Amino acid sequence: MVYTPRPPLAGDFTTLSWETSAPRTPVTMGEVVESGPRNKFGQPGECYNFLIAVLDPLGDYAWAEDTVCADEWTDFAWKDTLLPPR
């Protein structure tokens, strides 16, 4: 499921409107999880640096940095091997 925001008021497409994709149901150990953000109303040449973090049920996390431009999706694949061992 993807959260779909409403368009900015009065056609103001300079407003950030983030959409995210990520599993909305539990995943199993060893499963690859894909997630990523985009600026739904991003314009050509409009780019943002961001940090994305994944938190597991034990409280451990992994993170990655990237740049998202225009209205393109930025996707990450997370494996349980990226999370620190307990």
C-alpha cells in the first residue's frame, strides 16, 4: 500500500509531498524488503538528499543515504544481513 497525498493547493508544486513505499505487513526472517521515498509533485531538476532508516522488532536499525530527484522513486533493498547481529 502506498500513501497518496492530495495535490498542493492552488497548483503550488513547490510544496514537498512525500510518498513512501514499504511493506505494510510483517516480513519473515531472510526476506528482502524493498522501500523508498519520492516527492510526488517533484519537478525536473528538483533534488533532495535524504537519510532512510529501517528499524527491526528488536530495536536494531540500518540506514542509507541517497538523493531523490523530480518525481522519481528511490528504492532500497534491505536484507536481514544488513542489520547488526544480536
